[in-house]
Amino acid sequence: MSSAPDERMVRIAELEIHSADLDHYRAYLEEEIAASVEREPGVLMLHAVADRADPTKIRILEVYANREAYETHITTPHFLKYKLGTADMVKSLRLVDVDPIILAAK
């Protein structure tokens, strides 16, 4: 097992969206995630899910190569379009920084 420190930055964004804005919000989110993963090598994964019982509650698992990749991400035109375009749609936002234990995908 490697003892090298994991430089990845991992965060869970917990959002609640105003129900009247949900479809519009999701369109912005889909565009932003697609652009980020396609254009930014430091964006390793962005996974968005909605609570089945309350689809206004959205969680996004964000994984960046490192803190610098995250800092670059939040200055990109596609992220700023998303952030400014959805600002009034977001009822609440909580950012939870987490340490990766194991991240696996197939």
C-alpha cells in the first residue's frame, strides 16, 4: 500500500434548489459538468445525483487532481456561467471537504 499523500481534492456539494427552478437549474448543471470534464484535465470527476424522495436536494461529488486544479476550475467561463446563472435558484449550499478513502469506477 502506498504511503504517498493523496493530492486529490475531494468535495461533496450539498444543494437545495427552489422547486420552480429545478428544470432550469439542471440544464445549467448538465452543461457545466460536461464542459468541465471535457475541457479541464484537472477535473477528474463530477457526479451529480438527486434525492429520490426530494429531487430539489442535489449532491455533487467533485474530484480534482489537486487544489490548483480546483482553483483553476472556479475561474473558467463555463463555471462562472453556471454559478452566476443559478445563483437565485439555489436555496442552500453546503460544501463538505472530504478525504478520499477509495474512489473506484468501471
